[in-house]
Amino acid sequence: MAKEFKNPFRPGAGHMPPYLAGRETEKHEFERLLEQDTILENLILTGLRGVGKTVLLETFKPMAIEGDWLWVGTDLSESSSVSEASLSIRLITDLSVVTSGVVLARKRLGATGFGAAPQPVQLTLDYPMLQAMWQQTPGLAADKLKAVLETAWAHLRGLNKRGVIFAYDEAQNLADHAQKDEYPLSLLLDVFQSIQRKGIPFMLLLTGLPTLFPRLVESRTFSERMFHVLFLDKLSRQDSHDAVTKPITLANSPVRFDEASLDSIYEITRGYPYFIQYVCREVFDVWSQQIEDEDSLHAIPVEEIMRKLDSDFFAGRWARATDRQRDLLLIVAQLENCNSEFTVQEVVSQSRSSDRPFSSSHVNQMFSALADAGLIYKNRWGKYSFAVPLLDQFIKRQAAAR
């Protein structure tokens, strides 16, 4: 009987779960921003990996379309932020998806064949037209991009839409490159601030890791007033339970999770959406093969699942750290506040009880390297946090296995 039911849980990067739990506040905030006639606030969705940023972004899309907004965007790769020109072309390419249906003029070209009738041709605001406009506009890259966006809205406003949302995932890849005299991040902020001040309803929706907002503010201090930031955190116990039980109910599955099982899953995952999907997928696969033996459906193979999770999720990131950096991360993992924020001095003090303590300069250097490796990040106030959820528990398991 169990083989008739597919596993409803979907761990993966950006995979939409069958039920989105615990994000009602964020939805209400987005609905509020959609009511803007003049764009005073743009939106940033930020949080650790695995909290559901991409999923929520995809949830916002139909909400925006239903609210009479046009939606464009994609993932922002590092190549998009190499230069001001490359970022401009990225924006123009995405915008052309919604402008290509706008007819600028209709012409009839004379036919060359004997007796042939003139052929109708439509001139549309497609990508070649937008690119040509960008190329032919005099001035800097910012001037060119402003001209394209302003012209596009002059034609799009006739569609009776409220505006255009430019939605970009992985926006932490945006950066200025002073050594190359290229400032694509600054260009993005300057251009959108300028056109929004002119009343053009083009809204930015950026999704990225917690390093995103500090980087925006470092580039342009007015970013603090330009963006509303939503930090996605782990789910509450009740929302975590809903994330487990609702997909089972929707799928009408014979597998059921009792209260003890739900509590165990919450203790394992700490409410992080990706881990909930991962653990529940593994449990479902095991239990669906034991459906005839109801007594076995309450035993979660915790050790086996955690071993698999360590291999699938943590091992690749852990491999980026040197042995000495791993020693430092173990000291961080022993701090009581390791899952919130910690300072260099706290780590130095904690390390004094180890065989090989660290100096402040050494910790600073290693933290910089670990940030580049994506294991920690530095916030605007000079404090650090783990960039990967539940990393402290993984580190302790690694130390215990030595």
C-alpha cells in the first residue's frame, strides 16, 4: 500500500515545499509594499542558507502578479556583477521579457517580388531595441541605464500595471570593484534611487545571505532608508509541526507522525525549513517500508540520518577549512552564544583553555578567510555569526569522532 504514495517532502535548493509554514508575517509585509504608488521602500529577504529565502521569493511572485505588478528577475551570478555594463545588460535582458510585447510602431515594407504585396512589420520594445537604446545614449553606464528604464516605463504604463518588480536571488554576489574602477553595486542603487524619485514604480526585491545588507550600506549609506529588511529565521515549534503534518495530510498518506516524533524532529532540525524537509524525507522513506508494523513508526533513526546529513550538507563546506581553522571553529562552537553573535575577543578568551590558544590578530585573519569560505559572516556591528545553520552541532560531532 505504501508504494502508492510518493514522498511529499522536498529538500533542495529553492524547491517549493508542499506547504509553506510560518511565513505569514513576511507575506503581509510584502502585501504592504505592493500598495505603494511611489516606491519609498524596496525589500531585502535575508537569512542563513536553508531558511527558505528562494521559496518565499517564488511565493511572492504570484502575489505580485495578482496585484497587477509585472515581475522580472533571475539569480544574480558573480559574472553579472563583474562590471557596470554587465549588470546593465542583465537588467535590460530581464526587462525585455515584459517589454517585448509592447508595439512601438507598425510599418509596411515594400515587397521585392513581382506582384507581391507589402509585408507588415511591427517595431517592438524587445531586447535588441533596449540594447541599442543603451548603446546610443551618451554618458556613463548609469545614465544609459536610467534612459532605458525611463523609456520602458513610458510605454509600459499604458498596460495599466502598478509597476515592475525586479527580483534577484543570490544578490550577495553583487559587489563593487574599486581596483578595476567598476562599481556595479553602486550603479544599481544609484539608478533605482534616481528613477524612484521621479515617480517610476520600479521596485527592487533582493534575496541573499546576511552579508547582503551590510554590503549595500557600505556601498551607499542611503541604502538604510531605501530598503525594508526581512530576516528569515527558523520556524517556531508549532510552525515546524505544521511543516511536517500538513504535507502528510495533503497527500492523504498512511504515514503519520505522532507528537513525540514531531518533538524529536524539531529537536533535530531546530526549526530550519531545509532540515525539516531533509529529515522528514528520510523518515518517510524508512517508515513507508514499515507501514504494516505500526509499532516501528515511532522510531526515528536519528544517528543514521545525521550521518547522511553531515555528508550531504556539511561536508563540502567543512572541506574548505584548514586544520587550524577547524580548531578555531571548534572553540567558537563551544561558546554559549555561538548560534547568535560572537566577537573576536570572546573567541580569544575561550581559546586560552585550549592547548594552542589564538591571538586577536590570528583570529581576525582566520575569520576573514572563513568568511570567504562561506562558514561565518561579519555583520555591520563588527560581530560574527555562523553562516550555516546547525554548524556548531556538526563541528562537535566531528570533534567527538576524532
